[in-house]
Amino acid sequence: MNSNAGKVARFGMLTALALVLGWLDRAIPVTWFLSGAVPGIKLGLANTVLLYAVYLMDWKGCVLLMLAKVFLSGFMFGSMSAILYSLCGGVLSLAVMLLVRRRPGVGALVIALLAAASDAMLLIRNPHPRGQMLWCVILIALACLAALAASFIIGRRPDFAVLGTSLAGAVAHNIGQILAASAMLRTPQLLYTYLPVLVGIGAVVGCLTGIVAQRVFKALRVPIKA
């Protein structure tokens, strides 16, 4: 198989995988316990495909894959507004991952600081959180600790660099979507009510998918280089 045929086959495989994971995102109600406080939460499984592409393809291929994922998933499972939100999240997430992959430890540390700031903002607005809001505060605190741990691990184990890239990409995707929603719906209050929770959730999801990606890369013997 020549190099061009290999690239086409890999692109098709990753696109198909993104569509399947996108369907699973909508089918698995894994975050039901936060649905009242934070509606529309998803694991973001389809976004992990971009994480693999960042290490397996050049930036042009990554952009094409992101666009294919956004538009095909949107037409199959969503709506035009969903496509716009996903496009904004995908563009910011991909840009951040391409930059952070060179300094993944710094990326994880920045996410830890963002999670800490988000938790502080929630506690200021809700000094005595209860019920679902309490779960949100706890989740963001755990996300902060996980991001700090990831930064420490990456410093000692370069083969875990994908963990920092995954963290940054997941959080950036959520930020991009909320910025788009805030602008399109003219609701700037989303930036201080909804966004802090999504930063924490993005960090948790990014950490989990980063661990999975690291194991997959190791099994496939994919070199992780800056």
C-alpha cells in the first residue's frame, strides 16, 4: 500500500470511528446525576478521534477530519445549531491540542488553574452548595487535582504526554461551544454560570480519555513526540 492510499484509508477509518463514537455519545446517559444542574452533558467520545489525529496526521489532515466529523455528525444526529456549536468547539479544541502537544505538562497545569478558578467562582455564587450543585463543586475539585497530577506525571514520564494534550483539548472544546452559544443566544451569563461547570467536566473527561489514548498508543506502538 503506497503512502497516499494509506493516508486515505486512515482518514476514512478515523471518520467512521468519530461517527460511531458520536452516536454512542448520545446513547449513553452516563451523566444523568448532573443533568438537572448541567443539561446536555456528554462524554465527548467522538472528540477523542481528533486527539489521535494530532499525533497520527499532519495539521491539514487534522483540520479535514475535524470538519468531516462536525458536518457528518451534525447532519446525521443533530441540527444546524448543533453543527455551529460543534464547529466552534472543534476549531478551538484542535488549535489548542496542536499547540499544547509541544508542552503538554504546561497545558495540564493551566487546566488545573482553570478548574480551581471555576470551582472558586461556583462557591462564591453558591456559598452553601447542595444536591446537584454540590456534586458539580466536588467534580471540579477532583478535576483540578487530576490535572495537577497529570502535570506532575508528564514531567516524569514523557510517554504520558498525550494526557496533557487530551486535558487541554477537552476543556477547549467546551469553552468554544459556550462562547458560541453565548454569542448566538446573546446570553453572556453563560460564561459565569454554565462555563465553570463545563471546565471541570471537560478536565475529568479529558483525563480519562487521555489515559485510554496513552494505553492505545502504547499498544499500537505509536511514537508520542513533541
